[in-house]
Amino acid sequence: MLIRRYFGGVHHAHYNMAANIQIEPEPQASALRNDKDSKHPASLSDNGIHWDANFPLQRRPLHRSSSGKPLKGRGSLKETGSTKPHVSLHQHAALPSQELLVYAGVIAFLFVYIHQHINQLSKEKAFNLKYLSDGWSLFGQRKKDVSHDQWTAFVVTMTRPSVVLSYIAYITLGQLVLLAPQFRKVFMLLFSTLWIYLGLGIKVLGVLLLHSFIVYIVSQSRRQMLVWATVLLAISSVLVDPIITIQERYLGNTQDGTVCILISSLRLLCFGLEFCRKSKAEKPSTGYNLFDLLLFNFYLPVFPYGPLVSYDTFLAQINVEVKPLSGKELKMICIEIIRCVIWAALTEGITHFLYFGAMTNHYKTLTTLDAKDLSFLALYHLFFFQLSTFVPYSFSRIIALFDRIDVPQPPICILSIHFFRDMWRYFDRGLNAMLTKYIYIPLGGSQHGPLRQSLAALVCFLFVAFWHGGGQIYFTWALLNWIGVQVEVAALAFSRYFGPLQKLQKSMSPAMLRRFYAACAVPNYLFLAVSNLVFVIGPSKTRYFVYSMIFKDWPWNILGITVAFYCCMQVVNEVERRVGKKLLLSKKYL
């Protein structure tokens, strides 16, 4: 899911979401863990996950009869002779090599052509554009597009010598302190606190400490609603008047304080709710004191840029006895570093050659562009947004790996995300896991009917919109995402139970069925792109983009977009068929 925030004096965004909902092979009866006292769905083995179609990371139990056999209907599979479900067969059925070459050729040609076309437009329009500044000499003294707030903030911060030296010192001292492991967590907290004090100031640090103390005290009541009320008030303190006015008198008009309080609020929420959950069974004895809360809240590797880590996951990893890094671990970290550097260089290079952000923010230039130009700009906005989120997350993950903390993976490539449910699973995985665990499941999830399921998802989207800052942009974006998820749920149910469609499917070969479903999914793919564009450039510009792309060169431009998206979907499906979606999601490739 997306997270718009401020850091280093400019907008800083971090998003998040995504994963293909597939029906996996049915697990054995022994794989099902019954938990009558739990309100949460029974867990299934890894080879038997039944994803809830309405929201990320929710596992749906199979409905079984008293004899243990699965019942027909929602949440179960009919017995078949095949070990693979029909959905997977049509999505990953083999296609002729010549056809696949056509799809891949179209995509390769478009990428080269779009890059060249935007580069030419950038040269022609550069003298009119604002948001251009002097770039790196490494790129030939070219101007740089600084309209991308998130990436500009990251580059400005990470190129400061003091910041670079602080991270080097953290890694080096962190390895040395392993010689006295009893001081490891103390070192982490002290170094992180000092980093915040020197980088953000005593006032911001004071507010963060105050919020931490308040949430810790409220958590002792073991009432989740009080924790929610406290955290929502903390979020409102930087978003809602007149509370924001009161706080600005103390902090000043600092955007750094805003982003830190917003990010901290999610970590405090995770700690407080987890404390209440554990306390229902027995009073937590270790890992739930004030020291642990501050360590979790201020943990340096993920404090300014990294993804959200749930408290129970962090606690389980931080308390593991560690030894100096092995050769295998160093090799893995080196691979992560190489990948991060490659994508960082590519992302920074884009800002020096393709001024799509500056053109979008210059009204006179924008109105001179035709439908094709706007289509290319829209695509690169989405592509660049994913890259500018991937690199900070990847950097944070590298620093955390030196501490043996495995934080959520960076977002998957946005062009491989065809469904809203995927966007909410694998773009910002940490945020998605938090929403599912603390909002979606407690509100009923998929266990209390479709209406309550839909409302639970809506509350999640509204919370994310409010946390991003509220306003038209974020609530519009959240509403579009909720509508998209509901449409996908309805379409999935329609494809399963509509008789004529079932007959049509049976009459098709697996390859033809793959083409059919890909063609049917293209409108949803386009709608997803539009909803993400709302977040990146705002509703008004998105309306102008969409109207121009459809009607300025009707029908050829929109027809070309549809064909391109279809080819992209088939290429991604083929990659999944050959290497598996698990590898794609693991990000263990360059």
C-alpha cells in the first residue's frame, strides 16, 4: 500500500501491497490445526493455503463435514483427479513459442521506444520546465528532474557525509559489540536514539519519547480500544487542525517531525495491540517492557525509510543469540548490496534523462502533449514510483541484515501486478500484514459473510487514507482500491458459479483459456493503473490523463494501451510458469 510522508524537507512516499490469489492444492486433514477458542481462522500448511479473495494475507479454512471431507462451496475445492487447480492450469498453461516471442518482442520494443520518446520530449521541453536542477557530473552535466519528492528526499539525505558515516559506524560497531552480546540491544537503542537526536533534534525526539511513554502506559490497561484511541490521537496531532497548530508551536513547522510521528504511530500501534493480545492469556514477562518498546520504535535500520516490521516478528528475531557473520551470510548481503546499487543507479539515471515528472507539473507543457505522450508519461510515473520505493526499502533491509533482522522484502515490480489484491499484498508487505492482523481479522474478515468482509476491507482502506494525511487524494485513492477489490471478488464468484461461463471454459483448451482470462483481466489491470496514478499525481491530473488517453486519439490510443497491457500480462504469466511466482516474490534475482 502507498504511504505519503515527508522527510528531509520534501515529500517522502512509501507504499505498499500485492500477490496473486490462487487456489492451492488441498492440504491433508492432518495439516489443519483446530483452535476452537481462537477467533482467527485455523492455519493451514504452506502447501495448502487458501487465500481470501477480498483482502491480503488472510487464510481461509476449508469447510469440512463431520467425517472430515471437504464440503462443496466457499472455501473448499471439489475433488479432482489433478493435483493442480483449474485456475492455475489456465493461468499458467503453455503457449506456442512463436506467440510468446511476439508478446516479449512487443514489450521490449515498447520499453525502448517509450524511453527514447520521453528522452526526446525532455530535450525539447527542458527550457520551459521548472523542477530541474544541476545533476551529477557522472551523467554528463545534465539537468536533473527533482519533482519526484520521495526519491529526491532519499538521495539528498543519503549523500550527506554525516549520514553515510553514521550507517558505517552502526554496522561496524554492531559487529564489534557481538563480542559482548549482552550489550547488543543496549547499543542498538543508544545509537538509534543518538542518531535521531543529532539528525532531527531534541524536540522531535522528545515528542517521540512522549508518545512512546503514553502508549506503554495505556497498554497496561490491556484494552485494545484505548490503544487505538491513543494512536489515532497521535496521528491526528500532525494531520488535524487545531491539534496540529498546538504541536507546531512546540516543534515548529518541521516536516521531519511529521513523518517521524506518523511512522512511529504504526510501530506503537503494533506494540500496544500485541501487548493486549498476549496479556489476555498471561501477563508478558519478557520482551514487553519500556526498553523493548523504545528499541522497536527507534530501531535505526528501518526508522527513516524502511518497511514496517510487526512487533512479534521483531521480538522473535532480536532475542536470538547471534554470532559473527558467516561467509554465506556475507555473500547474501553482498548480493543485496549489488542489487540495491544497480537499481539506485538506474533510478537516479532516469531523473537525468527523462523529465516526465517535471513535464507533468508544468501545465503549459502538459497541455501540448498528445495522447501517446501522456500514455508514456503515465506508465513511467508508475514505474518510477515502484523504483523509488524499492531502493530505500532495499537499503533498509541491507542494514537490518547485518543485525540478523529479516525485514519485509521490497515491493514487487509494479508491471507484474495485475490485481488489486496483489497490490495490497506484495507492494508494502509489512503494512499489509499489520492491516490484516489488527483491523481486517478483528472486524470479521471472511468468517462472517460477504457484507462484513467488505466493510472490514473498507475500514482498512480508510485507515490507510487517514494515516497518509487524509484529503481528496488519499480518500479517492482508497475508495478506488476498495471498489477494485470488490469487483475482483464479484468477478471471481461469477466465474465460479455462472453456468454458461463454466460451459464455455470446459469447451476451451488450457492455452485458449489462458488467453481468455488474460483478456478479461486487462480492464482490471487498467483500472489498477489509474487508481495508482491518482496516488502518484493526484485526482485532477489523473482525470486529464485518462480523458486525453481515451478521447484525444480515439480509438487507436486506448486500443494500443489495451494490447500492450495484454502482452505484458502474458509475459508475466509465462515468467511465473517457468520460474514460479515464489521466486518472483522472494526478490532473489537482480
